[in-house]
Amino acid sequence: MTDKTAYVFPGQGAQVVGMGKDFYDSEPLARELFDKADKIVGFNLAQICFESPEDKLNSTTISQPAIFAVSVAILDVLKSKGLIKPANVTAGLSLGEYTALYAAGVISFEDSLKLVQKRGQAMQAAADASKGSMVSIIGLEQQAVEKLCAEAAQGQLLSCANFNCPGQIVVTGDIEACKRALALAEKYGAMKAIELKVAGAFHSEMMAPAAKETKKAIEQCKMTDPADIAIIANVDAEYYKTKEQISQGLVKQLTGAVLWQKCMERLLADGVTRFYEIGPNKVLTGLMRRIHRRADIVNIGTVAGMKELIGEN
């Protein structure tokens, strides 16, 4: 089996004030990309990433284009310096799937950023129109979480949203049902249950209006079929074969669960021996440690992280 390399990209929640600033200050290519991003989104994205109050950066409409732009800036700098092995496959968690598509060459930077911005706006609008929340359940397996959801729902919407790693599943739905899930978690033997600071019930049927708007936005974009670099889908842990499948996967992802653990297990089974997590924070590296403790994953979210790679090459 040939050794393969995967690039993986974080989703919403990875944002941190100051992200990307060290690349912006030291790398002309990153600065150029941020300047381009500002023109596309119509506001000073760099300034928001580097200096804005945390609550502003955390808003869905801002954090999604911000995380995407920072991840792409880091990716492009790493590639230009030849510091990372070429990818055989890409993957991204939720929002990160858009960065994965860009990295695989199936969509341009401009189109993908426009799409990410519209997705964030549509998700915020859907969240504002409904009363939803999300809860991370730590220390329970899928069957127990599904039973917990069935008991907590009481006729309201409550379902699994993210299967992140063994013992970490996020549930999503009506705000009251989420509060009941929090209260019931201990009874089911969970180590911990945490209400997430999100605008609404992402990856649930409450996002159906956002899925509809995102579908319209996707139809305005130019995409190509995957070619040299494979992309694994959040919704089923299968590889996208056509641009039509990609469009369907991006829409379905908004109302369906993200199977991150399955995606990573599939890549490991298919011969990926080196993972690069490219983007702010170390969320995916942390998840991978729980999926496969010995997996070779390197996180590059800062210039300091990039310098460690220089030592490796």
C-alpha cells in the first residue's frame, strides 16, 4: 500500500482572535490573499481576524469566511515554500469541507469564499428564525446518545449532529430539548455535557432554509469534478466522484450529521500515513489523537508551527 498524505481543515469553533496575523505580517502571499478576501466579502476581514472583540469574530456570518481565509492563506504559503507533501486526499469538518474543495482544485478561491459567506449568512438567518442549540456529549457511545436524544426530545427536534471521535458526539435541536439532554446526560453515564456557544441548531432540520439558500448559491459557482486529489464527504465518508455529488453533499451537510470519525477512519484504512491540519487552532489534531492515538498528524496554524516543519524538511 502506497503511503498517502491528507490535508484536513477545521470548521466553525476553531476561530481565535489574532489568527493568521503572524502569516499576514511575515508572508507577502498571505497578505495578498487577505487583501483579495477583503474585496470579495466587502469588509476588512484581516482586521476582524486580528483585532476584533471575540463575540464579533464568533458570529456565524464572520467566523466562517474568517476561518476559511486564514486556512487558505496558510495552505498557499506552505505549498509555495514546498513545506508539505502534495495531498492525495483532502477533508474538512463542516465549514472546513469548503477549504478542502479549494485545496483539491475543484473550485476557485473567489467562488469558494463567496459561497462560504453566503452559507454563514443563511445559517445565521435560519438560526434567528428558530430557537435551537447544540450540546457536546462526552464519554458516551452512539447508541447511548441516541437513547438520550429519544428521551430528551419529548416530541421536539433533537438528533446527532457531529460524530467527532470516540466518546464525543454533538447533538442538535430545539433549545428546550437540548437543555433536557444536558440534564439527562449524567443519568446516561456521560462524563460531561457542554452547551455549545453557537447561534442555533446547526446540522439539523432547523437549517432547511439555509440548505435551500446554499443550494442556490452553489448553482452560481463553477465547480469541476475531482481529479488528482480525492475529497471525502462529511455526510457519508465516501469519496466525491462528480461535481454534482459535491453540490448535493454540501447541501445535505447543513441538515445532516457530520461523520468526522468515520471519515478519518476511512482515510487511515485507505493508506493515509501523514495528516496535515491546516488552519487556526488544533481541534482536528485533538480529535485524531482519540480516533487513532499513533496517527501521524501535524498542525500548522501559526508561523511557529511552520518553522517546526522547516526543521523537519
